[in-house]
Amino acid sequence: MNDLAAIGYIFVRDRIFRRHERLLTLTMKSDKPQHPQRRDNGRHFWREISHRESHSQTEEQAAGPVHAHPLASAAPPIIVTTDAAMAEMVSHLKHAGSFAFDSEFIGERSYEPQLCLLQTATRESVFIVDPLASMDLLPLWELIVSPKVEKIVLAGQQDFGPAVQRTNKPPANIMDLQIAAGFIHTDYPLSLVKLIAEFVGVSLGKGLTFTHLDNCPLSPVQLRYAADDVRYLPAAREAIGKRLAESGRVAWAREECAASLEDISLYQPAPETLYLRVRGRDRLGRQPLAILRELAMVRDRAAASENVPPRTLLKDEILLSMARHPIGKLEDLDRVSGLPRNVEAKYGHDFLDATVQAMALPENRWPARDASVRPATQDHIDKIYADINKVCIEQSIAPALVASRKDVARASRVIGGGKTPQPVRLLQGWRKELLNDLLKKLA
């Protein structure tokens, strides 16, 4: 594609997108009920554009040659589509004792994200698994939950859901390089591109943010980018592991990976805790929080029934509005701004019953919430937070991995004899060990 053609392509693409965006805006402003599965048209649109681009270029045009590295395989990925190929891959991964793992999902169309691709890699080989093929994935899932083999991931929590669902066990022996790098590097979180450049010395391309990975066959470009997502992780693991050992922080990294990835409740949350995932809940009082807790459970059940993501069925801000201004009868739903009429018609009774039930709860059954902080106390918290950041920088640890201002405020409240709705991580484990002297000043 010459420069003039490229400019013309970008111009036409942008005009198409702007027209699509205007049509989407007009559609969303319409009073007509919206089907839940039609709300992510923008994301679908970009998947289509990226998908076409990935099939219009060769691998060399899109990504260039595979960068050689002594701890990474430059060979084309091995495609796994049969039980026999799965058995060979699992045997190889077991023998290696450690392997990189990644997965690709499409999450905007269904209640459970649709698994489209699985990637694994050792120093010798890269594998791409087609989960849509007719084969049993259980051998791989059993390896994910086995403590005998290390799994190397990058921001990997979302990758383990299917393994937990199939085995009813949590993932085990996980090394998340994004977390591990935070113990030896002040930037956090590092993206794949930055992490590989920093610790392996390889420059990766931009990758494919959106593409139709559920459409087979995948193009050479799609396969190349999928392989590069895991190809260099074993090499990065080697480099980061050496730095962790030199700094004496291997145990800290293991502890944080276990807490962040190996707790089964992360993948199977109790229904009564779903409200903790609603954005903006911190601004609610305790009784509205009790209402929100019940409404969030109704939304989740309805979303599962409709097979759509909960926030696609009903946005967080609508749940918050219903918690702040509780309904007392079905007619009150008409004044809830943004509530889709089809959701109201089908699930209105459920939301009403949940609201009435929550309103009847005694105060001692309302959820706890973080108390507001007095200005004088806030100044003290800000100073401690600044001191924590200083300690982290001096120790070459990412401050963002260690604590947020909210963490400091919660720790201050607990030290002062108060309660919080969730455990205070700043007062536990390696964080307490690192910051013990500073935390005493919160008393």
C-alpha cells in the first residue's frame, strides 16, 4: 500500500466510523427498547475493521520477522486442534516444568466471556490452541490448577476462569510478571510491550486490540500476534526472577501472586459480594448499600438468564440511582432514568422485591462502608501516603503496587479501632513488613 493509498484508506475508514458513531448515537437516544446484545456495536465495528486488516496483510508486512532470542522459540506456532495434539502439548509443558499462558476472549457479547484462543509457550515451542475445535480442554485446565508446574502470565486473572469453572479448583503456582516486575521496577503496571522491551530487549508490534478471533481460519497475522503474546514470557521470567533473587523479594512476589490469582473466591464470588464491583458504590450510605447489594444480585441473575454481561443488561449508574431512590411500587420504575423498558417489563418485579427486602433489613445487617475522613486526618493520610511513595522509590518498588490513598485511609481507620467492608491489605503480609515503621504513625 503506497502513501497516497494509505492516506485515502485512513480518510475513508474515519468517515465510515464517524457515520457509524452518529447512527449509533441516534439509536441509543431512541425511546425504543434496546436489545442487550446490540449495545456494543462500536466494539464490534472495530473488531471488523481490525479483522479485515489482519487478513489483508502478510505476516512480514504486519509484524516483521520474529526477533531471535536464546530463551524464545522463533519457530511458527504449533496449532492444537485435536485430543492427540493436546496430549502432546501437555506432555511438553509438564516436562518443561514452567510455561507461559495466555487466552483471548470476546467478552462483550455473553454473560460468560467467549473463549476464542489459548496460547502456551516454553523456551522451545509456542502452541496455539483452538478451544472452538472438537477436543477436550480438561488436560490443560488440570495443568493450570496443578502446583507442580509453574504458569507464567501477564495480568492473568481473567485467563483462569474456565479452568476454575471446569475443575472447581483455583489456579496454582502462578507467576504474574506484571506483579513481579512491580517489586523491581517503579512503573506499574507494565504493558506486555514495555515489559518485553525492558527485560528481554525485544520490540514487539502494537498487536491487534480488536479482531474476530472466533472466525476461522485465523490469518497468519493473527497467529503471529497471538504467538508473540507468550513467546518471550519465559525469557522475561528468567530476567525478572534473577532481579527478584538479587533483591531478596522472591517470597514477596510469590505472596502477591498467590493473593491476587490463587484464591478461588476471585473466580467464584459469593452473590452477596457482587455489589462491591459496582463502580461508584463508595458514595452511597449504608442503607442504600444494602439496597444495592440486593439489586446487584438480581441484575446478575437476569444477565445470566439473558446471556449478556451484567453491565450490558443494566448500567452501574442505573443500579446506583435505584439504590439512592428506592422504588416502592412497580409504577416507580417509570421514573428510573435509563432503565430499558424490556428489562423493566421482564424483571421489574424482581427489582421491586429486592428493594422491599433490603428496606426491611435492620441496621445491623447493612453493609459497612468507609467513613468519610476529616480534613485534618486527610492531611495526615496524604503525608503518610507521600512517605510511602518515597520509601517505594528508594527501594525500586512500584508505589502503585504497594498502596493507594484509599488503602492508607482504610489502614488509618482500622488502627483507630474502626471497621472497613473489606480486609486492609496494607496491614498484612509483605506490605506490613515493608512499611511497618510508617504504619505506626497512622495510630
